[in-house]
Amino acid sequence: MKVQYGDACLSLQKVYRWTRKFMNGISSVTDIPQPGQAHPVVTPEGIAAVEAIMKENCHVTVNEIAAHLDMSHGSAHHIVHDKK
């Protein structure tokens, strides 16, 4: 399967895990949030907030955006450079 589907192919471990879940009555393949997991910051609201800051000051730095919106540098960088 790995040859046919490449990186999109599920690992055998994940197939076994899902099989166990389905046999135990779980019908969803999405992961439920675990305690201690960070909440996602790259949301439509976060993207809109970054865009608003950038419209107000086109010379603002990623660090300034991150500090102003209380998000990580990586999240701010992702929104600024990857969400176009």
C-alpha cells in the first residue's frame, strides 16, 4: 500500500488503533483533544486579527504580532507567510 499511496498511506499501527476503537464502539476517526494539548491559534479569527494588525502597520514584525495577540512566534509566522 505504501508504494501505491505514498505518504498518504496510514501506518499499520494507526490501522490497528482504529480497528480497536471501532470494535469498542467509537465511530469517529478524528482525535479528541487531550488534556494539556495546546489550543489551535491558527483560526479564522486569529488570521483576521493578524491581517488587521498588518493593515494598520505594514512594518510590524512577526514577534510584535505574536506578543500583541498572545500567540507563539511559529503561529504568527505561519499566518503571515503561509496563509495567503
